[in-house]
Amino acid sequence: MKSVVCAAISLVLLSACASSSQTSGPNVTLHLTPVNSPADIFYFAGPINLQYQLSVPNPTSEPLTLTRLELRTIGPGAYSVRTQASPMNLKIPPNATVNYTISVWGYARGGYLAAEEPVTLQGTAFFKGASSGAFVRIFNETISPR
């Protein structure tokens, strides 16, 4: 009897994991590129203003809206990014790629060695589409300070 109950619980857990791996919404990928960063900004510890170019391709035939973007740093690096959500209302036309410049506040660790370390960012983008409804995309980007 115990083995039947254990097998049933295992089957339920496995089916829950399998269903959670399915994605909903269109296949939208995002890409971050640093822009306007002075060469020596990471040598001194303290708050810094970071700018990125956010590239968003829309492979669908319907317009999409980026409603919110969350960025956070994963692991150590030359700097860390504050983890605040940024509400947005950015329109992405159908079958097009758009580029937006975004600014975020970060904190540089400082020091000669730390200034050269790559930074891994994780982004969570919240979208809204006319027929696809609301969906979320999570992406990682490794940024090299040089």
C-alpha cells in the first residue's frame, strides 16, 4: 500500500514539473548591451549610473507592449545593480526589433582587480499582447566591463 501511495505522489510531482516547463506566449528574446560607460567608472567604490541598450525583437504578427522590467545582479562582479522593478509602456511593432536605452543605478565594488570582473545580470521582462495575453520572459546577460 505504501509503495502505491509513493508511486502516486511521485507521478503527481513529475507531472507538475513537466507542465511547469512549458512556456506560454511568443518566443521573445531580450539582449542588453552597455552604452556610455566611462573607462574608469568601476575603479572607485560607490553608486554609479549605468546605461544599457535593450534590444527586443518581436517575431509575431501582433504588437507587443513591454510593461515592466526587473534587473538584478547574479554573483560577484565589478558592480551590482539595484533590484527595483521599472514600470514601462514600450511598444514593440509586429515583426520588428526595437532598441531602447535604459538607465539603472548600481554600486561599484571599487579596486583595480574588481573593476575588470564581468557582471552577470538577470532580467525579468513582463509583456502584454493583444491575442497572446500577458507573459513573462527571463533572460541572463554577461557584461564585460571592458
